[in-house]
Amino acid sequence: MKRQPTDYTFATLTDTLESNPIIPNTMSQEHRGPHPGLRRFMMSYAPDWIISGTLWAISWVIDNHIRVSGFKRHFSLSDVSLRYPYAVNERVGTTALGFISYGVPFVVQCLVNFLTVQSWWDFHHSTLGLTLSLSMTRIITQFVKVTVGRPRPDLISRCQPVTGSADPLWGLSTVDICTQTVSRILEDGWRSFPSGHSSMSFAGLGFLALYLVGKLHLFDTRGYVFKAWISITPLAGALFVAISRTMDYRHHWQDVVTGSSLGFLIAYFSYRQYYPHPASADARLPYTTRFEDTKSVELDGINGAAEPLLNSYDEDEEVGSTRRNPRTGIRR
């Protein structure tokens, strides 16, 4: 039997790799989307950046310059869950938390962008989504901390009550029994619920995990184990940060579980603002819906010109289920 030409064999192999990539490295021409001008692009996304930046600035000012005296629940001096020692040096400090929750995801996302889609859209959307996730998580966590006022496990060590102190005969002790002179240490003793380190680490590294899931096409039905391990690695880092808060006796386990859940929930919410579902065929590509010209499609539809485009969505149900409807700009 006569062999096929070499160029045909190479072309067939190339087509196969491009149609079934393990890690897609380019954005196909079909998915490059619109190309708005810089001014239009900036005007469209400026509110997103302003809101995210404002939330972050407010939470930073409150946390570092305006010490809000929140609600302080009554407690019992005989409660053994509040008698743990106060750890001066934390395993994961505030600076380390910022690096872990924002610095690491940002660097990894930039690297993955360069190795896969190489897209300005993807760089912008991933950075904005990460910023939104962390700013929302931080402001919500701080609000809940101040209003709930749950005592930390090391509260009595912070409080430093007078030796021999006891609870009232028919009640509980209050902050008035404390002799601690450093107000920051004392006030922070009622900021146990939820865990801020847990929520922030899962907001940042959780977003990174979702980003990797989309880029690696984890849910493409092929079941590559290495994809799963790469995708969950950021969550393992976030889990270590959360566990360290119980090791330092800064939080009860309920605080850590709630904070972790809150952070990952907001991370998923933020991710879906700018990316499709992680299991969709276009999971690696950011949304460009804001700049899709749906008006021209509707005008063409008056003359029947849009009918073939609409019909094309029924040609492949598996792929079509993840595409945008050309009339509304909404994904099916």
C-alpha cells in the first residue's frame, strides 16, 4: 500500500493536537472576540476597579488606623476553651498572608497566561477577579468580626484579669474585668468569628485554583490525574494557613471552617463574573461579552441574515451549550 505524503501526516497530527489539547496554548481566531479601543475598555471596567479598590482601601484603613470597638460578648473565666496562651509570633503573619493570598496567585496567573492563552484579556480579567475576590472577602469578614464579637481561644491570656478573679454569682464576666493595657491586643480578643486568615487565603488561592481548573480543562471527561493535583495545590496551601490559626490558638475550629467556606464562595462568585463555568468547553477563555455588538446582529435578523448564525448553535450540542447566544450575548 502506498504511504501518504509526509506533509499530510504532519498536518493530520497537528490538527489532532489543536482540536484536543491537553493544555491549550493559544486563543483560536474564533474566540479572540472583539477588539475595543483602550479608552472604551478602560471606561467599561473602571467602575469594577474603583469599587474593588475602594472596598480594599476602606478595610485597610479600618484595620490599621481606625480601631473600631465592636461588640464584646460576655465570657466565663472558667471556660477552658478560652484559656489558651497568647502567641506573640504567629506561624502566618499579616505580611505573609498578603503574599500568600495575593502575591502568589497573581504571579502564577501571569505565568499560566504566558504559557497558555497569552491574552491581555485574560491578564486583566484574572487580576480584576482576584482583586474583587479579596476585597469583598476582607470587608465582609471585618464586618462580621466586629458585629459578632466572639472571644478568641486566647482571650483570658489577653485579658489578664486580676489573680483570684471569678465570674459574678448569677452571670458572666465582661471586658471590665481585664487589666490589659495594650488596647489593640485586648480589642482583637473579640475578633474570633470568622477567621480572616482562612477567608483571605481561600479567597486568593481558591480563585487561583478555579483559574487553573479552567486553563487545564480539568472537567474535559478525560480524567488526567496530574491536572487534578495541579488544580488542588493552591487549596492545600490555603488549608495550611487555615489550620495554622488553630495551632496559634487564634481561632476555634468553627471560625476556620466558616472563614474558609466564605472565602472560597466569594472566590467562585468573583471568578464567574469574568470567566465561564469551569466545566465548559471555553473554560480557559475570559468573557468579552461587554463588547460584543449584539445590536448589529439584531438588525441583520430583521432581514433574515442572522438565521444561519442562530441555526449553527444546534449543529453541535456539546460545544453549543457553552457558546453565547448571538442575540442576547448570554451563554447557554
